[in-house]
Amino acid sequence: MIEVLIALFLTMIGVMALISMQTQGWLLSGKSDYLGRAAEILHKELETKEALIMNPCNIVTVGTFNKNIFASGSAGGAGAGDATLSIQTTITLITTNTWRLTIRVTWPGNNAGIRESLIVTRQEYFRSPAGCADNSQALNWGVL
């Protein structure tokens, strides 16, 4: 009888330990979800901006540009349970035809977020196939 009570007591301690870890598990699950979405957005923005800078037909606007997007990708607004991620793009001129592109993605509860930098130069192979129709048009970097 005493052995059964000891086994029951030890089982209850184990179950209580598992229940107390559930909160931590939910927090880590949410953090990894945000981090995964932010990494995907960061990669997409970095490659898009890099391709635009590499094209000699485009005029590069130096500065810092901010925009917000929804984690769901919805253009019509946030849905139920949707999160807003902030993208900050900074373009600085290093030398002639060489820029540093830095992109930072943050989300609610994490103001540091994740960021990545890349040095980009002009590439003739990235010139528009139709040629440069109007070389005086600056791109709106905060929207693209």
C-alpha cells in the first residue's frame, strides 16, 4: 500500500512539472513563429532591394525607409490574430556605385528584431532588357 502511494506521489510530481513547462513552451512557440516570419520577410526584402540597386537603370535613394506589413501577407488589413511586422531599410553610399543595404525587421514585443547588411554594387547584367527608358525616375524605396 505504501509503495502505491509513493508511486502515485512521484507520478503527481512529474505531471505537475510537465504542466509548469507548458507556459514556457507556448512562449517559445510564439517567439519561433515570429522569428521565422521575420526571417522570411528579411530575406525577401534584402533580395528585392539588392536586385533594384544592381540595375544601372535605377536611381538609388540613400536614406532610411520604414514600412509595416502584416504577417499574413494581407493587403486589406490585419485579420484576427494577425501581427504587424515593421521593416526598416537603410541605404548608405560607400563609394561610387557601391552601397550598404541594411534591413531590420521587428515585431510586437521585440524592438531589437533581426537585421542583415549587404554591400551592393552595380552590375551591367542586371540592366533592364528593354534598356533604360527614363533614367531620371527615382524609386520609392519605402514601398517596394
